[in-house]
Amino acid sequence: MTVEAAGVSTVATTPALAVRGLHVTFPSPRGDVHALRGATLDVQPGEIMGLVGESGSGKSVLGLAALGLLPKPEQLRMSGSVTLDGEDMLSATEQQRRARRGSYITAIFQDPMASLNPSMRIGAQLAEAAPEADQEQIVALLADTGIPEPRAKVGCYPHELSGGLRQRVMIAIALARNPRLVVADEPTTALDVTIQARVLELLARCTAEHGSSLLLITHDLGVAAQLCDRISVAYAGRIVEVGPTARVLSRPRHPYTVGLLASRPRLHGRVAHGKLPVLPGQPPDPRSPAGGCAFAPRCPVADDACARPTPVSLIDGRRCECHHAGACAAWPENGSSQTHADALLRAVQGDIASAQHNAARPPAQTVPVLALEVRELVCEFAAPRRRIRGRPGAPLRAVGGVSLAVPAGGSLAIVGESGSGKTTLLRMIVGLQRPTSGRVLLGAGAGAQLIFQDAGASLTPWMSIGAQIEERLARLALGRAERATRVLEALHAVGLPSEAAGALPRSLSGGMRQRAAIARAIAVPPTLLACDEPVSALDVSLASQVLNLLCELRAKLGLALLFVTHDLAAARAVADEVVVMSGGLVVERGPAERLFAAPQHPYTQELLAAVPDIARAA
């Protein structure tokens, strides 16, 4: 077998991971859920393979199958094969699978706080992963991942480290026993661009030094472009396209891959403002029976042939499952047309006070109508008491005298690294954090509504999604039938099916929970919509839909949008003006188009340079 990796043809022997025709089905009261429908994938020794696709495509299930971490056999049905270095893991005993984990295969998960033991020091957790290692070797493991002062960090608890440092600890644990294969499931999703760039560089370097293969599961095509030798594209439980990274990104053969690339917000070109191309429709219901090409209902080149089983073509070093491979060279310019979003917009028009609607279209005047004004806002936190004599240290200043304004109907993005103060500033604006000094003035209207970054923490776990959206509608004089209709329209507007209304948050994926939180926030549009990383957990196609929806709501209803994010491309897609924060201060601000085209401050230049660029890989 010949595989091209990083532009070099090498003859591979036994794959580090070989998945063949893998089917995984979970029984449920409402019908069997087909998470994987015959997925086929190889990861060669020493290769970095990217696995990309929308939420629900089966990426994480495939990774868990490789790790042997799926539920017990009586709780699901599986067929096909998953082999590690030629040994079938599906027929292996639990003891055999457990012996393989850590020594042959290991994992880096999305949320290090959920993976690290909060009651154990970092050194003790590394010692568990590498029982033969002594203290000096444990310190060396941390040093290899670029953690500063590794000897001191050995005695820290996870909560005492930043998100980027916790993820580095996870990498150290994953590589502690020199595994042959590492499965990294969204390892940089919650990190800002500069820390993400460092973690990606660290993953590439460490896996190369250890001679490990890497299966990188991600929804960020830019991350895959920066790191991977090859890319596999997952859709509806199948791998629909596999090939060398440069070829897949520059000349995709499957229409779904073309659509994913077209949907990705870009740093360059004109500011989109709600005109990002999007994939129409939704992924198929995993409970529906398989028949023909699953992508056909959303595909611009589908025809009657697509109802038949999908052929596999092997051309130009790539594998593609499509009747019309290569026929869709570009995605149609469908902009932000969303039937359900339009229905929601029509429904909420009557709910907005005329004063607010008029404020979004102010007459010509010297002083603009403001939805938000922030004057010299400061936030300080008391420092912990020193151990010697119990004297408190100097206060910790998270935000140091920030002033900004958002006009009615306008949009402002706040960007910066973790710890720059942007989220603390947002929390003061919406009233969740008391400022030390300064003032926050909100314009007249329906107030501010916050979309949180962590939907799992912001949704009530024992209430259905529909009931939580109805709570937002309680202030309106609506009948039961009209409330139910509005709930469904809000769900559809963010790409969720009607069945999600009756679901509890725990039954939804992370991306679906974030969509539900956004649906709840926009059910009754506020004067100021404050967003804290609202698309960080969403795949590229859905993120574009949500960004378009935010722009539509802003334009049609006169909403003011305050958008806090570490995703600079998302900020550029929605914002008129951008504020860059570092160390609690504003270091640069200006119109979005000008700031992204010609940044003046070195910190802004560093942020932009750290963004993964598909064009460089293609």
C-alpha cells in the first residue's frame, strides 16, 4: 500500500489504525440511532490524519470505537472491524482493550477539566499514567510540552492552571508511555488562536519525536489544514472523502467537502455581514434507514442516480464516495436564505416595541442613538492572602478603564487571548459582575440577553429545551398553540429538528446544546444581544448559519450585537467595529475591514498571524 503523507510517497506496512465497514447502532425508545453506517478509515504509522465533518457525523463515535470506550456490547450493536496494529479490538475482551489503552493508544479530549481529576495534583496524575517514571522524568514530561516552571506545576491542582496549560498537561499524560497512536478529539476548540497555534505545534512536534500516529478529530478545517498529512471527511456515519490535505482542500471531489470549505468564515475579502454561503437543510436523521447517498437532499448536483448505493472511486490519491465525484467545483451563492429563520423573523416583528425598531433606523443627527455605552469600566478582584502573616496582596485588575459604545442596530466584536479581560467586561455589561468603578448605560428597549459559551452550564438540566424557550416567551400574550409554533421556529432557525423541543439538555450533543441556548436567547429578541463565544463549539457549516442568523436579526429587527470571541474570522463576519483587548486594556480598535486588512498594534498582528490558513495548506 502506498500512502502520500506530507508530499512524500512511502510504503506502509500494517496501519496503526484500520477501520473497515464499521457500523455502530444505539437502540433508543424512538428507534435505532445509526451513529456509523459502514465507516472505513486508515491511519498509517507516523501519520497525522484529520477527521472533519459536521456535528452528528460520527467523528467522535469512531474515535471512541478505536479507543474501546463505547458502551457495553449489550447497549449497542456493532459490526465491521477496528484493528490496532493488526489486532481486532471489537472481538477483544475488555481486559485486552484496557491493556492496549495507554501503552498503544491514548486520547486527548476536548475539555481537560472533565478529563483531569480535580482532587489530584498534576504530578500524581502523570505518575498514574506512567507508573515507572520517577519525579525527574515526570518533570521532564511537563517540560517537553513547553509548560513553564514544570517543577512547580507538578504540585498544582488542575484548577490552578489556565486552559492552555491544562491541555498541555493532557498532552503530557497522553504521551507518557510513548503510545503508537493518539486520538485527539477537538483538542483546541476552547483555546484562543495564539494558544491554539502553540498546542498544534506541540502536538505535531511531540508525536513526531515519539514516533506516534495522530487521529485529529476536529470541526475546524483550518486546524486540519495546518497539522494533517491527510484529511478524512465524515458525513452521516460514513467517510465520504479521504486524501492528501493539499489536494482535498484545493480540489475537493465530494460536494459535501466543497460545501464545508465554502461555509468557512474567512479573514480576508469583504466583510460578509450575513452573506456567508451555507449548506442548505440539515444532516439526515440518524434513525432513518440508509438508502443511496445520504447527502443527496442537500446536494446541488444530485439526480436519480443518487438513490442507488454510492460507488467508491479511487482517483488521484483520493477515495471518494459519490456518483458525481468532482462534478461540484463550487458551492452555489445561496447567502443567508433560511426559510425557518425568515419565519422566526416574521413572528417576532410584532414583539419589538416601535421605539426600539425606530431606534435602529435613526434619522440623521449629530449624536447617534446608542444601545450601549461603557465609560471607564474597571474590575478588580481581591488578591488571595499571602501565606506569610496573612497579608493580602495587590488587587488583581482584570479590566482597567475600558470605554466603548455600540450604536442601536450596530455590531461590535471584542477579541483577545484568554485572560485578556473580554469575558469579564461582557459580564459587567450584562450585570453578572459588579464593576469596581465606571458606568454601563443600556439604551431603551427590551434590555440585554446573553448567549453563554458553555451551553451545558447555562441550560436547566431537568427542563426540556422547548420548556426553556417557552420561559422566554412568558412575557408575551400568546396562546398555547402560538407558543408551541414559536418554539419550533426558534429551534429550526438555529438548525435543530422539532424533536429537540422535548429533549433534555443531556440527550443532546455539545453543538446541539449550544444551538438550543441560542434559540432560547433569540425567541424574544432583546435590544442588545451579548454573545460570549456563541459558535466556538459548532462545526463550520452550522457556525455560518448562526452568524448569518445573528446578522439577519440585527438588520431586520434593529438589534445591537456585542460579540466576544477568539475566532477572528467569526468576528469579521458579523462586526462593524472590532476592539482588541490585552491585559485588561483596549490596545486597538477600528472598523473591521480596516483593522483586519492593516492591523497597527503588534499584538493584533500576532493574533492574525496565528489563525490557521487553509490557503497555505492548499
